[in-house]
Amino acid sequence: MPSVGDVLQPAPGVVGRQTKDEMVVVLPEQARFLVLNETGAQIWQLADGRRTLGDITQSLVQTWQIEQAQAEGDVLRLAGQLMERGALVKQPAA
């Protein structure tokens, strides 16, 4: 399970494509794709290897006007799922 201090980025070769209201994440090595809703798309776009999951949580709080605890749970849950599926990887410590 990821933590709020983790910095994640797309795994090598994994790409995301924005459609109208969704993000399609393509996992070419697995010949699979994932479809993320608008909130998931925002998390994906912000997981760029520069922001912590805590930073991403704050962005969701501001954008969606939701409670900190709810945003943090959503970010950590989706980040964990995307890591399990091989779409996101943890940035190595500097």
C-alpha cells in the first residue's frame, strides 16, 4: 500500500490518453487497458514523478471540495490499484 509521501510515475511504456470525461491507460506489455473516471484521470495526470501522493490529495481537496480524509483514502486506494496492475511505479528515492 502506498503512503502519502510516495512519489509515483507511469511505468515504462505505459501511456494515458484523455477522452472526453475519462482517461484510458494503456498497458501494452499486458495487452490491456484501464478506464479511469474524471477523478481517477486527475490522479493519473498528477502522478508524474514530481508530486507526492499527499500533494495529489491536496489537489483533489481543492478541486472537488471534499474532506481531506476522503481524498487521501481515494488517492491511496487508486494508487495502490494502479501499482498492482503495473500502471504506476514508485519513484526511486533521490
